[in-house]
Amino acid sequence: MPFNTAIEYWNLKNMKFICLIKTTLALATGITFFMTGCSNGNSGAASSTPILEKKGEYILTGFSSNMAVSNNTAIIAHTDDSMTEDGIYFIDISTPGTPQQTGILETEDVVASVAIYGEKVYFTQREYHDGSWGGLLKEVPLSDREIVRTLSTDYIPNSFVLNGEYGYLLDYKGIHIIDMDTFAILKTVGSLSSYMMTIDHARAYVAGQYHAIDVFDISYPGSPQLLGSFTNPYDSAPHDIKASENIVALAAGGYGTLLFDASDPASIELIDIHETGDWAEGLAVDDHYTYLADGDAGLVVIDTSNIASPVVKETYSLGDYAREVIVIGNYVYVLLNGKGLVIFEKTK
């Protein structure tokens, strides 16, 4: 099964079950999710803390907003130093020590989010039409990088998630359900200002500005049913969300990382607020450890074997603003705002 950005199969963290996943949001940015192997943790002590050794980097000066990784390829949404040229950079990471650029897809405006599903790339961006800003969702084959399908929306999109025959496009209006055969919106559900989504089993967890979490039953993907919500205590845009076995983690910028128990969606409980060194941007979870892209503080490795009492184990200063982190197998991919991609290898 290929790794996918945004979602193919998702799982994050819980005291008993752990999978790897990743996402990010910056401004109107969206999510990128990945799944790797899963651990049956049984809420016991975590294994020895991984030590990260830098293997390689691909330097991009300017502004890098988000990335996705799949099939030995990283794609990065990037704006150059002059803030006039926007596009998606394709990076070959098959040899982690020497990542190489293989192409650039130029875009008309800033890319809000990127995602990879199998051999297809999806990205969202804003578009000015009829006197106001709207949005676009575009589909591009990974092989030839030519845009094959485009969907217009009335608002600037935040992120996109694929779930079988249906896609979910999130923006200010809510969640647009898309028939992927016709590439058309079927209906819109959810709360205003929906930013990102993660899926665990038959539930979708949506993070937004007004509701920190909306929980949906997606047993029928084309017709999500709202099960419960938790009001955002900070009334600010979230930056990342992960969920597994009813435990939900939310990156909330300067407010830290929030952990929730959503076993009863009608009565979601806030378990813990873990304060961070700078700005909680992106999360990845692997083997009882949460990897946090923490802005100027760098990359933080947190022991979450006891989810009610997370412990910081390591902090890696990266010399730039850490915006996203993705963990796949023994490799950790970190996106820096002004320096591009850094690749680490996990050792014990």
C-alpha cells in the first residue's frame, strides 16, 4: 500500500495503538498525512528514545509552506525569495543523503496545500474571480505533472482529503464532499472555517477555528453524520490534527499541543495541554513518540507513552522555522520555512 499525503489510511496515536501520520497547516495551508507501520503499545513504557542523525538536505530559499512524501518523492509548495514565483517542487529522496530536484510545476498563485494519493498529486490554491477570492482544487499525475482536472470553489481552500470514491475539500464554508468520478461537489457539511481533517476507522475528525474538533461518522463516506463537537478554547486557527482509537491530538500554535479523549463524541474531554517551546505547527507520531515541528524551537521529540503526561526527550535546533514533520520508517523529513527539506535517520 503506498504512503499518501492527506489520507489513504490514517491513524495517529493512542495509548494502545500507534500509527504514523503527518499534517500541517500554515495560513490557508492544509494537511498531509502518512501511515507507516503500527505499534501495539499497550500503554507501557516507550522504547529507547530515537537519536536523529542528519542524512541530507535540499535547500530552498524563500518560503516553503507544506509538503507531502510518497514513493521516494517529496513535493514541496514553495514561493521564491522575491515572493513573485509560486510552484510545487518535486524532489527525489530515494537516496536520502543526496536528494535531487526532478522538476517544478509553476502555479498561478500561492499553493495552500499539497497531497499525494498513489500516482496522483492534488493541490489547492486561491483564485480571484467575480470580485472576490475563491479557490481551486487541481489534480496532476505524478508522472507527467500536467494539470488534468480543476474544481473551482467560492472560498480559499485549506486542505483536501481523499476517502475512496469521495474527496473532502475544507474551507471557510465547511467540508465540501466531492464525487471523484465527476470531480464535482455533491454537498457541503460541517462548521464554518474548517481547516483540516484526519480519519481513523469510520470516523473523521475535523479541526476548525470555532470548533477545535468536529467528529463525524463516515460509515457512508458520501454522507457524513456529525456525532459531536468541542468548542475551540482559543478561537484561533489550528495547525495540525491527528487521531487514533478515540484519542485526538491538536497542534494549536502558541497554545501548545492539546490531547483529547473522543471515545464519547457527544462529550469530548480535554485530557492535557502540552506547552511547547515556540509554535506547534506539525505533528508526526511513531512508536510512542510524537515528533513536533515547533517553529523556531526546531524539532521536538516527545515521549507520549503516557498520553496524560507527555515528556520532552530531545530538541533539535535546525537554524530555521520548522513547519512540518513526516516520519516514514527510519527516516524523519522536516520542512523548514526558509531552508527547504532536511532528512534525518533514526538510530537508537
